[in-house]
Amino acid sequence: MAEEQKVVRLLMVDDNKEHVDLCVEYLPKEEFSLDPAYTAMEALSKLKSNSYDIIVLDYALPDMNGIELMKKIKPMGLQIPMIFVSAYDDPDLSFEAMRAGACDYVVKTFQYYESLKERIRENIASCPVR
């Protein structure tokens, strides 16, 4: 009998509802419980009252950028891997995101949605939370 895999609790921080809807479409409901936050402040509020296995956060948010959000999450003492996503393939931004605590930097492309499930699982299994 195969070992039952637990449902991954995912906080998706992105102000683009269409992007969140695409992620919901590609992440099987029996494997992932996706909780959207459309602003950084909403994400911080949810982090205070819920527990998550991973955070996927976008760079461009209406109230602060993703780097600033990661810097606010870090002192909360939460041991949650974070995947940073951006529409830009920017080595400087990638370096800054990793330095701020991201485990992975992903450029939003059409293939991004298709590989999201595997990237989430890989980062939960192997990312040292910083």
C-alpha cells in the first residue's frame, strides 16, 4: 500500500487573480490547499493566524514588493520555505531574493505553471529555511 501524501498548505501571494487561478488549475486539489493573498499586508495577516508548508510570492505587489515582504516575514520566526516569482529574468533581483531568504527564483513563463507542482515539492523537501 502506497504511503498517503499529505496535502501541502500553500500561501500564494500575488495581486494578479488570473495568475492565482492558473496555479489553482495546475495544482491538484487532493495534493494542495492554496490560500491566496492579493497584498503583502493580507499575506502577513494570514501568516499570523494560519500555518503553511510553503509560500509562493510575486515580486510586484500593490503595497510593497516581494523582497520587502520577505524581510518582514523573516523576523516572525516562521520556518517556511519561500519560492520567489517574477515576470523578469533579472540576475540582480534573483540574487537579492535569495539573499532575503528565498529558496528558489522562478521566472513566470507558460511552462512555470506546469512545473509549479514539482518545484513546490522539491523546495519543501530540500530547502534549508534561512
